[in-house]
Amino acid sequence: MLEVAVGPPHIVANQGHTVLVTEPDGQIPLHSQKGLYFYDTRLINHWSICANGEHWQLLNGGNLYHYACRVYLTNPEIYTEKGAIPPHTLQLVLSRSIDEGMHEDIDILNYGMEPVEFNLEVLIQSDFADIFEVKSGKVVQRGRVASRWSTEDKSLRTTYRNKDFCREIAILISSNGPPPAYANGRIVFPVALKPRESWHGCLLYELGDGKVRTKAPSRCMADSKFLRVGQRLEEWHREALKLQTSNGLVGRLFKRAIDDVASLRLPIESRDRLQYVPAAGVPWFVALFGRDSLIASLQNACVYPDFARGILDVLGDHQAAELDDYRDAEPGKIPHELRLGELAHLKAVPHSPYYGSADATVLYLIVLHAAWRCTGDRSLLERHYPAAQRCLDWIDRYGDRDGDGFQEYQSRSPAGYENQGWKDAGDAVLNPDGSQVEGPKALCELQGYVYDAWLRMAEILDELGQRGAARALRSKATALFDRFNKTFWDEKAGFYVYALDGRKRKVLTVASNPGHCLWSGIVPRDRAGRVVQRLMASDMSSGWGIRTLSSEHPAFNPLSYQNGSVWPHDNGLIALGLRRYGFAAEACRVAHDVVAAGKYFARHQMPELYAGMSRDSMNFPVQYLGANVPQAWAAGSIFMLLQAILGLVPDAPHDKLYVDPCLPDWLPDITIRDLRLGGRKFDIRFWREEKGQSLFEVLSGDPRAVSRQSFATGPALAC
């Protein structure tokens, strides 16, 4: 089969809180969702470039790095006072690099045999639309926009104000020709070129909020590797986990995932330092999230454990201290999403931050334990113990709304989310007949997360010398295990129910959520086989990964957001759950299917989700329109799938790394380098013998610290 590149037809460059989304030719058309975004506000909604009114024609375009892109254009026939310029005799190269601000280079070369003169026109318009309104397609102009052109400074400054909310963009211009002019909404450069002569111009975009304005990179694209952002990327590559394998596809997917995670590092000030945390995804979710950032930190625990340090600090800073129905806030609750645009600032939406997540508070505890196990840093436990205790209190007081021992959710906000698990689309939690489940809703995976969190926190409390509190948590976990398996199991289906509805009725819809129960360990060993069998059945397993919803459900739609699509991160968690219960072959099959899908995505870049169509010899994965690419969960899924295959369990507090490799025949060897465990680093080679046994060898680091131990702990927490 010929190579197919599946992906959205656009170019994305991003760094920090700044995101640029353009057409493949580098332009931003009117009435689209593309633009230059800064702190949840679109600063440019229209950008085009012409020569005497004629649009340039695309040759090629793409990314050089996540923060830099380049587009090659050529001219159509251009009519001038001195005659027509023949088509395809001029080359225009449009180069952009972002480090919060943006540097834009325009280079034109005359390949024709005659001198040429024309006006190069750059049209730039700003609508300052809030990202929520751009995504909904309903942009409302509220404040006032003012622009000012300075002939002396060769700059264009445009400012938007609405009450005390402000966004601004300043464009500083230089070129090697006559000075530009500004008229009719266009920056106009007179260009005159002899044969083989070139013209160069720079536009530096400085972005601000009325108080602070970010500087654009000062260097042109030819020097981009010397930019601060380029140096930070090199440092990231030095620090992050590295992988070598004879399977070229896995190697490319891993490298792409490392680059994607690097591109999503979001700088946020915490209580005493600048932290880098994973943004959820580009272009829509370049913001602080609870669930997304926590799961991404779990996925990266063996790749870059400092993510967990940052997210624990930043989310702890925003932990709710009081009741606020509009924002679904309750004391001890970890936020779902913090937005910095106009609507959140003016309280027109509750995202300042919004707390409508039923799982982020529980996941915070899981990440705290994982960070400690990866780093061995006891001070993490002491630093975050007060926040963790408030999380435990929230689980008992607010997570369990009616005292029945299960976690339920229902929004109290008129602007709140109907669904507050990871499947948070409004239509994601359905009855078997396709109708909406009535709340409050008790999702099966929420119970598993709490079971896991209590066991992990018990281990932390033991470390802190609180033996009695640890015993109490283990007792609560045991009671929840029994209660859950009595209430959520459906013997006829041989599967866990999706949820309990507001009247405590079982929701018998078959979905992927019980796979997370395997990951959390709340499934008895004697039921695990039936759960695995149901997940791997043809209505759930598409061949490209496990679907979110059974294809036999009346609401199944492979092109939907969460009712039949495939989410890579969902599959990563399920694969870990399969290994936890000893189903290594099935875990490797899930990994194989997701990896096989990754072969087809443009630049081997895993999208947030893709269509859940069945795989056969004559098709390939189909994109979901509007999926975030890159996306933190999707990139991190590669790391989780590899963790499942290698059986990695860090235990830095005891100076141990446990492994239990089960390499499949399609992945016969892996070498990982710079694996951090506390203050140590390891290089380890894994390989598969002809008879199928997987072995390992420590190439660098103390081999006594690395031991084989079964990953299949079942309901017990790995030690």
C-alpha cells in the first residue's frame, strides 16, 4: 500500500501560551478558526500576502520545529506599470518562529531575467475573539479596538479593551528596501529586484495584556537554533528518556512523542517558582487542566518526572477553599480548567478556574504517589500532604454526594458540564437505548480511581509515620472493593456497568470505561478474564485500538467525539490494566493496534482521537475533525504502551526499579537510555529470545538496583 498521511490540512506552531494556526500556505483566512492565539485570545484572525493584489501560490510548507515553520510560495502572473512579471519567476519564503512573541521573515528572490518592481502587501486584521467563541463559531464584539501606525518607528500597534481586560499586539517592521507604508488595512512594501537579487523583511510581533508585552525572537529564522526556545528544546532532549529499537515505526513514534510533549510545556508561576506543566493540547487546550495535566504527568513519570512536581504545585495552588456553585467548586477540589481570556476574566464563563471534574481530585493523589515513587523525594510528600489531606476529605464529603460509598457527580452551575469524567462530552454517558443518563452519575472508573488512590495514600501515610491513618485507608479501600464488585458487576453481561444513574439503576451500556478499572486494580482476579474478553471483542476492538463505545450500541458513531471513536490515552491505560492482571498478549495487541494507526498520521503525530472504524486490508485510520494535534494524552500514550510492554515499576524510595518485559514478535528489542530513578540514571537493553522469553541487561547504572518482578499484581498495589 502507498503511504498515506492522515491529518488536518494546516500548519501549527506554538510555544508557551502562544499558538499560530494557518493554512498550508501560511495565510489565515477570514471566517475560520485559524489565527494567532495568545492567552486564550485570538489576536490575528486574518493574515494574507499579495503582490499588486495577486495572491502568491503555494509550493510547499511545514514545520521545522514545534515553534518554527516555513512556507515556500511563488508568483502568478503579476501586472505592473512596467509590464507583466512572468509566473513562477519569483520565490517567496515565509518563515516564522515563536517564543511567546513571533518573528516573521519574508524573503523574495527574483529568478527572472528582467528587473521587477511591485508592491508587496501584508494584510493583518485582529478580532481579539475569546477562544470559547472562536470554537463555537459565535464571535461577539464587546470592547473597543484601536490601531496606531507609526511612520517613524515603522510599527503597527493594535489594542483591545473591555473594562479592565486588555490584549494588544505590536508589529515592529524592518526591511532592506524603502520604508513601508500603512494604508487601507495593509502594510505595503515597495519591492524592486534585479535578476538574482533578493529582498528581506522582518515583522516582529510583540503580544501583551496591557501590563506586560512579550518580546519577539530577535534573530531571523536562519539563526533559530540559537533562540532561547531552541536551546530549551535541546536541553529537554538531553534530559528526557531516550529509546532505540530495530522497529523503526516505534522509534519514530517515540521521538515524535518526545517532541510533542516538549512543545506542550506550559510555563506557569506557582507559589514560589516558575513551573513547566503539560498543556492539554493544541490549538484549543493550551491552558492549565486538572485531569489532562495529571494523566499526562503519569504518562511521563518515567520520561520526565519533573512534570509531576510542577503540576502538583500549580494545581495545589488552585485547590478550592470554598463552595462556589457557579464554578462547581467545593473545599479540597482540584480544578478542571483555568482560562485567561476575556470571558473567564469577566466571569461570563466559570473557568477562572472551573472545577467541574469528578476525577481530578482523586488523580492528584495518584500522581503524588507516582512522583514519590519515581523520584524518591520524601519532601514532596511533606510539601503536598496538606493538599492531599484536603483531597481525601473532599472524596468523603463531596465526591460521595449521598453517603452510599460511591463517587457521583452532577453540576450545580448553569454553565457547568453535564459530564465530568474523562468522557466529558454532553452526550458521552448514555443508556443502552441511546438516551441520556440521568444524574447524579456514578461512573465505574471513578470508583476504581478512589480505590487506587486510597491504597497509594496508605503507603504515603506509612512513610510519614501515620500507621493508624494508613490502616484506616486500607480498610476503606477493602470495603469499597467489595461494595463496588457487588453493585457494579453484571453477571449476565460478564462486564462492569458503565455507571449508576441518579436512581441507582445500572447503566448496562458497553463502553471502554471498565478497562480503567483494570488499571486501578478494583477488579477481582477471577473476573478479570471476562472483562478482558469483552474489551477485546470485535464490537469494542476496532483493529486500530479499543473504541470508547461498542459498535453494537444504537448511538455508536465512529466519527463522534466519544461515542465510538478511539482515544490513544484510553488504550494506554487499558493496556497497563491488562498487564496488571497478567494479560500480556492482549496488552501487546492493544499496543500493536495503536502503533499501527500511528504509522499513518502525518509526521507520526498521535492525535487526540481518531475514528473508530474497523480495520481491514483496504483501509487506514480516519481523522476526527477538530482533534487536537499535538495533544498531551495522545503523545503520552506511547510511553504508557511501552511501560506496559516493559513492565516498568519505579520504587525510588527503596532504590529499586522493577521490570517485567514481555516483548512481542513485532518489537523484538528496545534499549532505553537516561531512565531516571531518584538521583540515578540507567541504560537498559531488553530483547526477545527466539522461544519468546524476554530478557534484559543493565548497560549503565547499578545493576543491583534493577530486578525482575511480576507486573501482574492484580488488585494489590505494586511494591
